[in-house]
Amino acid sequence: MNQQKSSPTAHMTNNEIMQKLREDNDRHAATGERRRAYILTFGCQQNVADSEKLSGMCEQMGYVLTDRAEEADLIMVNTCAIREHAEQKALSVVGQYKHLKAKKPDMVIGVCGCMVAQEHRRETLRRSYPYVDFVFGTTVLHHFPRLLWDKLRSGKRMFSRESENDSKVVVEGLPIKRDSNYRAWVSVMYGCNNFCSYCIVPYVRGRERSRNKDEIIAEVKDLVSRGYRDITLLGQNVNSFNKGSEDGYDFAALMRDLDTIEGDYTLRFMTSHPKDATVALMDAMAGGKHIARHFHLPMQSGSDAILKKMNRHYDTERYLSIVDGLRARMPDITITSDIIVGFPGETEEDFEATLDMLRRVKFDMLFSFIYSPRPGTPAAAMEDQIPDKVKNERFDRLLALQNEIAAEKNQTMVGTTVRVLCDGVSKNNAAMYNGRTEGNKIVFFEGNEEDTGRFVNVRIDRAEAFALYGEKVN
């Protein structure tokens, strides 16, 4: 961190710094309005969970949260680096804030997250975005109050640099301001050791490090006691939780312990890597009382040759054995996956092998992506990059097949009654409410405001590839 040796906060704890900022904001509020903070999040659920911590710290520092950037005294942009498009979109939005700061010179702008964990992106912000006041990556989220305090006191720009030790530390006890009062994200581990050849995540989120099981159990117990109905455990690869530990306590053991918590809730997890999916985890799910019968198992390709080039450490035989194991134990399980189309060197034969796997597995839902080179990853330097025209044509064929499969699978649910956690009025149709099943399928129905955040039973009378429609029943 710039000016780290002379930092006025070097001797202060995080809580002491947040208290100092709260006192400063309290004094400001006594002479006028309380300062406001705006947080914009790009990317995955882990970023959402990180932003909930940023929000929690903002509130503890005396800020009022706002959903309008132009009202803010503090703007935080939490960025994503999974694809070039995500980075460009974040930079574009940050560029628009130049005009807001011109109107309000005392506004403070911070940029954090995966994008700025990359040195070249920090340099871009340093040189081309002089109105950005401070920057920090994913492994030093807890430095946020310190950076803000030092910026406000010194007036200097702050660009935090993560050390090797930062990527080994798990910081507990940060305040959390959750976006929902019935759905919650709980990180169980951070970082990734897999180094898939197309992925930037290990470079921007550091090595795998797991939280203490007692901290996780205490957090989930607290959420259940406060009425949270849907709790998702997060990690780049949750199956690696506590991997290599001396006590042998693994992710399956954690799921079994969490499942014993009394209450009316559903427990989920994401994301799983097939190479670490265990029989013990399948058994824990099958015997669980609260564990959702939904498994998101990214396949990425149906070609063994491409999987090897992706450095995925499994083949299609291993993948199918997991699918068969899940369905043998839980015939009603929902299985979803990720597919990358157009990976370097993908032949028509390789792509047909992926389509064959779709026909064999019959995924309930599929999240598919056209391969996009990420600078700094091995795949970006590979030969035989696939032309965009070919990638787009294959992508369309993949979607067409998956739509047929999803529509066929959803059609079997017509006439059944499913339990749905209601999310409120649909954003696309104000006359309908919507929610998700245990298998994470979207259901539309006629409801009322009191249904929001509650479980309701819906009898399905119509099905499409992407959604179910039905009538609420007692």
C-alpha cells in the first residue's frame, strides 16, 4: 500500500479505524445530512458476498447506503475479471463518475475486486483515471476502512498491493449488510488452486484458504435463527474445503453438521469441481433434511482432448460416474452445468462430443459461454484459436439442443406441486410473482406481497425451457 510505512493508521485496529470514521461522519451529520455510500457490484456471487461486507463496513463507519451514485459521497465499484467484457464495462462505468466528481469534488471513489488484482489494470486506473482515489484487490478487502481513512486524512491516492501473506489469511468478524432478509451467501473458502488454462481466478483471488468450520456453523445458525430461508455456501471450489487438513474434516462433513441445525431453510452450495466431488458428499446430500437436491457441476467440454488442454483433471468417464452416482441416490436431483464453446483447438469432432454429453446427461439448465481469451492465462497463448464465426455457430447449436432438453425435462413437472421460495413481483410481469424451487428452477404464479420471502406451494400447469408456471395452492 502506498505510504504504508508512514500510514497514520498503522497502529490502529480495523474496528478502531471504523469507529474513528463513524465519529467523523457523526460530526458531519450534526451540521447537515449524513454522508452516503453507493456500492456497485460486477461478477459472481462471491463478489456479491464481498460487497455485502463492504456495505456492512460502510454502515459501521457511519454512512447511509444509497442506490443512486449521484447522491453518494463515497462510491465503491467491485469489479470482475472473468472476461474482457466485464472489465471494459466496469471501466466504462468508472469513467462516467468523472462528471459526478467534477460536480462534487469531495466525493471519494474506490475501485476493488478481481479486475484491480491485476497490475496492468491498477496502472490503467492510476494513469487514466486520476479521480479514482483508492484501489485494492480481493485478498485485502478488510483494508477498506484503513485505505479510506488514510485517503481522507492525507489527500493522497492509495493503491494497495497484496502481499503473499495476504493471500494466506482469512479475516473473520467483518460486518455484513445483506441484500436480502431471506436469501444469504456464506463464503466457506476463498481462492483457487486448480489453474484451469482458460481461467484468471487463481491469479486474482489467490490460493485456496478455508474458513474455520466453527465460524461457518455459527454464521449459518445465526442466519437460520433470523429467518433466512435459502443459504448458499460459496467457494471457487467448495469441494476443496479444508483439503489437506490434519483432522480430515471435509466439505461433506461440514454439510452434515450444517444440516443438523433446526429450522425451515434450504442449504445450497456452489461451485463444485468434478475432480473433487466425493461419494461422501453425495451421501450427505441424499440423507440430508435441508440440503437442496441440486448439484451445479461444471463440465466445460464433452471432449477428453479439450478437457486435458483445459487442465481440468478429469475425463468424461469420471464426469458421468458422478452424474450416475447422484441420480442413483437422488432420482429427483436437478443437475446444472457450465460449457465453454470454441476453446482453442476445438474441432468439430470435439464439439459433437460435447453435444453427445448433453444428450447423455440431460442437464436441467446450462450456463454456456463463448471462449474469450484472458491475457495472462495459458489458453490465451495457445495456437488454433477458433474464429468467431465458428464459435457463434456452435454456440447457437448448443443452445438449441439444450433448449429442447430443458423443455422436455420441465414438461415432466406439469401436474406436480412444488415448494417455491417467493422472491416477490416479477421484474418482467408486474401481474405475476416468481420464486425458485429446491432445484433452483424459476416458477411464475399469482401471489401477493406477504408471500415474498416465504415458502409457498405451486401446482405447475405449464412449462417452458427456462421457466415453470402454475397456481398457488394450500
